Amino acid sequence: MSHSTTSTRVYAVCSEFVWAVRLNLLWLVFALAGGVVLGLGPSTMAAYTLARRHARGESFQATREFWAVYRREFVRGSLLVLPAAVLGVVLVGDYLYLSALGPTSGALRIATLVALVALAGVGAQVGPLYAHYDLPLRAYWPKAAQLALLRPASSVLLLLALSAIAAATSAAPLLAPLISFGAWISLNTWLCQRFFAENEARLLSKGNS
């Protein structure tokens, strides 16, 4: 491997790290600006929209574009994200409570864990779907569930990626508020863009067969 190739790859890795930090900061600032509850949905959808544009090689002014999407998606983003966020918090709370009860709650604890994993697997598709496809708002979660069920290998890969980022940021807790959400949204978007392209190509080939 030549020195120039190595330098190019190192630069690319550093560039993606800086982008993930910037995206994480924007997501965090705008979520807090909405008091978390009102800011979480539009901030998340804005982050996914910009992550998709970045993955496609577009150039843009990140803060200005983030603010534009945040305002535009304020209501729709909240309606899409908040119910799932509330459900996730409830499931986590139930799982922790059941775990504290000991072996007697084994079946319920496992059922709660399965529900959490299912929510994470489907939820990992929603943000990239929202940024990539123009669908009625009520269609995104059913479509995400359909993709998660029909392409289980992709769902497992997304869950493994999420677990890897969670493990990495847990091992370096000082880095967690700096990069964790930005890294996940960037990687999640990059992977789903490829899954969507493969799915579209497969559907197109079936239509032409």
C-alpha cells in the first residue's frame, strides 16, 4: 500500500470522525433547544436528513441546513419519534424493574427484552426511511417493520452496529456525549442507504423479469 493511499484513508477516517462529532453536537443542541421532549423528534429527523446528504457526497452548510430541516419537520418529527421514545423508556423501566425482582420474573423479563430488541430493530430503519422516501407519516413505522422482517440479515447487522457503538462509547464514557449519537446516525444511514439500494435493485429486476 502506497504512502499516498494510506494518507488518503487516514484523512477519510478523520473526516468522518469530525463529521460525526459535528452531527452529534447539532443533534444535542437542537434537542435541548426544544426542551428535549419537543426537540427530540425534529432534531433526530434533521440529523438523518443531513446524514443522508453527507453519505451521498453533497456539500452543504451543516448548521443552516440542520435548522431549516428542524423547523420544517418540527411537528412531523415529533409525531414520528416521541411515541416510540416513550415506549422505549417504558420498556427499559419495566426491564430494570423485572430484573430487580430476580428469577421469579424470568418470563416477563425475557418478553420485555424481546420487545426492546424488536423496537430497536424496527426503529433503526425509521430515520433513514424518513430521509430517503416521501411517504405518509403513518406509513413509516409499518414500512420499517416490513423491511425488518423481510430482511432479517440487514436488521441483525444494524443491531450489531448499534451494539458496537454502545459498547465503544461505554468503554470511553467521556466520548459518549461527544460522538455517540452522531456516529450511530451516520453509520445507520450509510448502511440503510445500501440496503435500500439493494432492495430497489431487487424489485426492479423482478419487475423486468
